[in-house]
Amino acid sequence: MKGIVKKLENMFVAATFAEAGEFDTAREIMRQKRPQNVDRISPAGRAGKDLRAPGVGR
């Protein structure tokens, strides 16, 4: 959700600069690298086998 909010914020800031005639600044803001999706599962998390119901022997 933070990524969407940040992306919208950058778009509005770029639009404001473009309206003021600062087209190069607006383009630079839109070219900024966005963070890639981050795996939100903790590497120290439980293994999938531990998440199964007790007695399930798959």
C-alpha cells in the first residue's frame, strides 16, 4: 500500500512542476527508480511443513 501512495505522490509532484513549466524536473521525478516488490515473508519464518494441520503426513 505504501508503494501505491508513494507513486501517486510522485505523480502529483511531477504534475505540479510541469504546470509551473519545469518540464525537465517533472521528467526527472517520473524517471526515479521505484523500489521493487519486497518479499514480505520473513526468512526466519516457519517452514511450510510446520504450517500444516497436526496429523497431516504429506
